[in-house]
Amino acid sequence: MAAGRGGYPHLTGRAMNILSIQSHVAYGHVGNSAAVPVLQRIGCEVWPVHTVQFSNHPGYGQWRGRVFEADMIHDIVAGIAERGVFPTCDGVLSGYLGSAAIGDAVLAAVATVKAANADARYCCDPVIGDIEGGIYVRSDVAEFMRRRMVAVADIVTPNRFELEYLTGGVAATRAAALAAIEAVRALGPRVVLVTSLETQETPQHSIDLLACDASGRFLLRTPKLELSVHGAGDAIAALFFVHYLRTASVAEALSRAASSIFGLLQRTANAKAEEILLVEAQEELVAPSRIFRAEPI
């Protein structure tokens, strides 16, 4: 890894168009409330479709709002299609689903976009749960992601818990995590990014990320920051997806995404903020304070 601040190339020119189908909160930064500002800051047009609208993340213990019906997702996507813009859509990004029926709507949207643009790619962030809290989505949603969505995705971005759920194994070692990644790739995705990975080989006070495709396997390690905020997984999935589309390099996409997220989280930790400082620290998205390099393993 190397320290230093500098802007990223490939952030100018034609803006990419991303259809992002995720949750939305009025207060805070999770789901589309994280992905949209992140992608806009790095020069993307984002067409957000919300699967839910809540007042805030449910992790606060209290929230208001509702899960939207799958018919509404179909309707919004159909309305975008009627604008004739899907031939220019570079990718579809999905995250939290409120129901398995919404998952069907997401897959229908992916099929519609790819029919209009065969070069478009689909990134599935399989939001299922985490090590600390276990599964926090409905059981039908978790199973739908495992049985249907992963197979359709070009890119998947699970955390360690979700990787284990998708494969039915335990990724307690790096070798086990790599084997699980290959098991996921065998289902269909060409690229797998695993976030928030701690194995027996991870040093204390550190956190690992692994990214793999046909070109190789890459590890990136950062210091582990002591903070409890939501949305980092949503933000890094969005960043990794677009940086991969732009560079066609898993290693470069991992380096850029992880460096930006670390900078955001470090600024958030220093401020003792309860939400990621996506606005205040947005320069980290285009010129991170510290660059971490992915290394082949």
C-alpha cells in the first residue's frame, strides 16, 4: 500500500448511466441514499428505483416508511424504458430487497436492459446479513438471492457472512474464503468482491477485502476503524462496480473503491458521526487521502 493524494483518471468523459434498484432512507446513507451520491460524485448518471422508503436505517431501532410493491418497481422501470434510454445504460446495480417478488422485478429489469444493450453488466450486492446480527432480511429474500440472483449477476459483492450463506461453508481461513469465491463464480458471476473479511490470517486491527475474476485473485488490507455506521457496503459495491466497468481491472477497481471508502470512514470515525460523511468528505471519492493497492495472491 502507498500513501498519497491524487485524483483518479477515467473520471472524465462520457458519464456512465447506472440503473440502481435499492432501498432508500430519508435520513442517513444506505442503499440508494449511499449509492446515488457516491456515483454522481465520480461522474455517473444514476437512475434510482427505490425498493423501500424508510425514514432512517432500521438499525436505529425505530423507523417509519414502507416496502414498495413489486408492481411499482416494474412500472417505474417500464417508464424509464419508454424514454428510450436503456441502450445507453451501462449497468444495473441492486441491493436491499423488501420481498422476493421485488427480486423478480429486478431480474426483469436486468433482462430488459441487457436486451437493449448487450454490453451492460449487472452487479448484485446480496444484502442478507452480517456476522454481528445474522440474517436481517426475510427468509424468502435470502433464498431468492441465493437461488436466483447470484446466477444472473456478472458481479457480486457479499460480505463474509453473505459469502458463507451463499455457499453453505465457513470462510474462517483465506483458503476457505477463496474456495467459497470460486464456488460463487461457478454459479455464474465473473467477478466476486468480498468485503469486511476477517480470517485467521488477518492481523489484529486490520480488515481484508478479496476480489477475484478470471485474471487473478487480489487481496487488499486496511486498518480496521472503530466505528458503527451503516451503508459502507452499499457505497463500496457501487464504487467497485463502476470502477470495474471503467478500468476492466479487478485490482484497480478494488484499490480505488477501498481507498475511497477507507477515507470516508476515517473522516467519519474522527468526527464521531453516526452516519457516513458522504457530503463533508466527498473529496475522498475522487482523490483519497491514502491509496491502498490490491496485491495478487
